[in-house]
Amino acid sequence: MRLLRLGEIDAPTGSRVGGAPPTGVDRTCPTCGGRAEYVLTLAPDVLGPTVDDRVLSVLACADVGCRMLGPAGDRSVLLVVHADAPRSDEPDDGFEGRALVADPPTDVDDDPNSDQSKVGGEPGYLQPWGHELGPEMEAAGFGFLAQWSEVTYGRQMRRGAYPFMFGTVYLFAAGTDLATARGFWQNA
């Protein structure tokens, strides 16, 4: 397990959160056709080697009604796999861009039920149905990849609303192939 934290400065490439999305990332919600907000990008610098060194960007539909679609809100977690690219010239979605860094690996998962952001370890679900859906994903061949908690943004970030309602996004994938990534989110 590796805990994720905000870096002191922005990162134009690699793992990052907030700010403008990477160049070439489609910001169209496939569910409603509306605009999607860029949340973060996970790259090999925090994930470790991935197939073709691709990166995974996480977005959320700007429409709260669309984000709430589906029994678990999982259709509103938009995952885009792409080559790493610098930030685009598009405006950000209300919070400053920062690097996303991982602490050194540890075998200890102190509190698997916490709302920390991390790569590996055990998911820390905020809602009981996560304990049902997570094992279903694992039975289908998807291992736990990472979780991103909006609590990690911290008070120093300028942000009006949290797209996942101050919740946590859970990401799963088949091995190191990010093209298989699936995700869902929960809030308290």
C-alpha cells in the first residue's frame, strides 16, 4: 500500500489532481452528453508500471443528477486511459492543480476502513454496499487498484463543490492493464 498526498506544487505531467485536464482528454459525459469535470490523473509514478506506460484520468459529470445515476453512482465515474500529456489550455474546474505523490510502500494497511487516498492495500468503503460490490469486482477478475478521497483536497484547496460529495472513488483493474479499469464512488 502507498498513501497518496498532494504535492507542494503543480505537476504538468504524471500523477496530478485538479487544474486543467491533460491535453486531448475528452470531457464529454457518455451518459448525458454534458460536460465532465476533470478530477485527477494516476500515472506510473504512483501506480508503478502499467501496460504501455499509459495513465488513467478520472472525471465526473458536472450535472449532479447524472452523477447520481445508477444504483451505486458508478456510471458517473468517467475513466479515460491515455498517453501521459501536459495540461491543456482549458480552464480548471475550480480547484488549483497540484502534483499527486505516493509515500514509500508499506505492508501495513493501518485502517482499511478510513477515507485515505491510496494505491493498493484494501479498499476503505464508506457505505456497506461497497463490501458487496468490491468482492463482486474481484470475483470478475478486477483487483483493487486505488482509492481517491476528496477529504485529501484539504482546506488549502479552493473548491466550491466536491464532485463526489466529499466522498471516495474506488478503482479496480485487471492487473496493470488500465484499459480494464472500473470504478464507483461513495459518500458518507
